[in-house]
Amino acid sequence: MSVRDEVEGVLREWDAFEVGRGGDPVIDYDCVPGGDAPPPASDRLTVHRRLAALRARAEGPVAARLDADLAYLGALLGERPALNDYVRVTQGCEARGWTEEYTEQRGAQARAALADLGIAWGPEANEELRRLEGRLDVADAPDAIRAAVAELEPAVRALTGSTARYNLSIETAEVEAYWAYWLDGAGPDVRLRLNLPNVDFTQVGARQFALHEVLGHGLQSASLAERAAREDVPWVRLLSVHALHQVALEGLAQAWPLFLSLDDEVLTARVRLDHYVQLVRAWSHVAINEGTPAVECADRMRARLPWLTDKAIALPLAGRGADPMLRSYLWAYPAGVDWFAALAEAGGEVASKVLHAAYREPLTPSDLARLWPEGPVIGGPGA
């Protein structure tokens, strides 16, 4: 048995342990499902010792993945490394953030996109954009998502070269968590969950999430699974949000509308606004970890995004500072969308190369930088 296969066995047992006690899963997409369910690991410390022993024998992508697993598991056991060190080993990039000047450049881009739609910047800006997007009852969301997938899938497949098949199921959930949508799955089977307390669906939002969740995460993960089923790939075939491929997965998923040249000003405005929002959230991510008081973080975020409520700020802000998974994973959003938005703006051969590669293997920030050396610094050059 290869080291990679041994690692996957331990990760499955760790996942069974976490899920069995009601915790967050370790595995978010299983590219090689099958076989009997493993017994759960006895405890986290034993898992750490087993993964550390495997790390001594591992090389290449497996070694890098083990470093991420060990860092995340160490955080679950109570370790609290400096934010930049923790993000570097889990997400594979720096957590330095972006300058005020650059953040405001992206903010000006978002404000201009809204202004073109007749929306003024202020406390009602997001609500006005939602109304323009077309409110949608959550009961109608699954059909709207499937219709958007049918419309947009041929273009995504043409740009990525993916021929993978997938089976989509859409479920609802009601949990107290920061997320409104979550996608996981195994092999060709893709599951999209809608967290009803946080869902605010629109017609345009259905198109956005068809691209983000289904044709982004879903088709991409199914494509990786298809390759893993027919080839002896060198990477760990279990995708996890605390690992180094997450920046590429979340980045492309958020930026997909920018690559398609859609004649949809409203959707483009939403993506431009989300890009700016992620940069503001990135500032709060760094600030809360540097000891800035939570109320000060909230006030500064609201000054930049005047429609934010305390409720919208509080839960994810706490996660960025204290939750081992979110302290790592939530950095993937700003780091990823900023790089892929720049890639979409660059276009040309380099964009085509990256899009094809992203549906063939789980790309790390180092892989992205190799594919586009002239691209921006992933995770920001520093504030």
C-alpha cells in the first residue's frame, strides 16, 4: 500500500470520528468512494501521531497535504500558531492582506457597477441589488438552479474541457452556521445543501450559484474524481476545506461569471461587489487575529459596507478568530477571488491554461503561481 493510500485510510477514520461526535467533517469530497465504512478513530491525538509518522515517509503533494492536516488537527487540539503561519501551511498562501489603496480600487469598481444599474452606495445598496436580481421563493430555488445549470453548463465545459458526468441532488437544512450553501459529495454524486435560515434567493443568484456550487465545485470535483478513478494520481484523493487546493476551488467558483462574458450586468455587478466585500472581510480576518477589538472590527466593516448588521458580522468574525476550520478556510475566499478576478481580466491563453488545469487536478497556490507567474500575489502583498 502506498503512503498516499495509508494517509487516505487514516483521514477516513478521522472523518468518521469527527462526524460521529457531531463535529465538522474532515472529508468534503471523496474522489474514490467505495468499500466498507471505516471504524472511527479513537481520538484526535492518536490520529495526529499516525499522520506524523506517515509524514516522515511522504513526499511531494502527499507531504504538503499532510502538513495541512497536521496543522489543522493541531489547532483542533488547542494549538494556536500565528495566523500567517497557519494559513500558509493549510491554504498554501500568505495571509498578509491588501493595501487600502488596492481595496478601495476594487471598491470603486463595485460602486461603479452598481451606479450603472441606478443603485447608490449606502445602507440600502445590497437590498436594492437583491430586488433588481429578482426575489425568488426558496421552494422555487432548486428548479431555478437546475435551469441555470442547463443554460450555462455547455460554456463551462467548453472552457475547461471537462467531460465528467455528475448526479446532482439538492437538499435543505436548518443549522446555526455562517454558511447559506454547501456542496459535498463522492465520485460522480454531488450534493448541494441550502441552509434555510441564511438563504436569500434571487433569480440572478440562482445563476450565480449554478456557476459557483454546481458547475464550479460540483463539476470540478466530479472531474477530479473521474480522473482519480482511471489514473494513479499523485495527490490525496480526499478534498478538505482546510487543505491547499481550497484557494483555487473557492476562487474560481466565485469568479466564474467573469470568464463567461455573460450579457448580464446585474450578475457582473454582484461579482464585483462580492470581490470588494471579500477584501473587507480579509481585513477583519487579519485584524481580529492581531488583537483588534471585535466592536472596532465591526464598526470599520460597517463603515465600508454600510448595509451590514451586527448579526451578519458577529458569527463569521468569531469564526475567523477562534474556529480552527474557519480561521484557515475563510481566507480562501478573498485570496481566491482576487487572483481569479485578475486572471479573468487578463484573459487569453493563460486563462485557458488555468481553467483546463483546474478541472484536471486540485491546484495549490504554488501551482497557480507557476501557471501564471505574472499574476498577483495570492493572499495579498501586505497591507
